[in-house]
Amino acid sequence: MTVAVPIDVRVYRFKPDNLDPVTVYVEQYAETASRIIIHCWDKAWAAFWGSHDDKGLEHFILNAHADYLLGYLLQGWEHRLLKQYVKHESIYLRRIIEAVKAEFAKHPPESVNLTKSSDQQV
């Protein structure tokens, strides 16, 4: 079995104003393929991009519109939950996305240049 293993993992922990502490995990699988996991208190959201710019996911997130990120992180929720809950979740997650973008802007990562293979045999 082949399992994709990240070749780089970056962790950001910060405490935005008026929100619980946020932890963001960026898993880099290739130069332009990454996953983000955003964790705030007892909730977490994840998304994978198989293709983004070669400056890293943080740069991509900084330049992406909040509505795009919100839709990507909430994919599929509208079918599983009540509309009122999805609306509440969207408002909460939008605040977190804006905090993540602000944190990335304050502490931009160095440009990512990864060329290793991201597959490992198990």
C-alpha cells in the first residue's frame, strides 16, 4: 500500500482577539500540493489543494478570498447539518480564517522549495 506522507509540516499557534486559541497545521506533500488543518477549541476544518502556487500554502491562503476559503473548508457540511447551524458555523469560521490570514501576514514563511518524493511504501 502506498501512503502519502508530508515532506514538511509547519505548525502555527496563536491567540486572536475575541477567539479561542487557534492551531494551524500546514502539511506540504509536494512543491504545489498541501493540506491545511485549522483547529479552534473543539472544532477543526481541513482542506487539501493538489495544486497551488510554488510559494507555499501560506502564500496561497494570504492571497485567496475569504469566501473561497470558507467554501472550501465547509464543503459538504450543508448536506449534513441544519441550515441555521451552517450559517453560524460559517460566521465563526470566517472570523478564524481572517485571524489565520492576519497571522500568516505577520509571520510569512520562507519560500518553499521541495523536490523530494511524497510517497512512502507501507
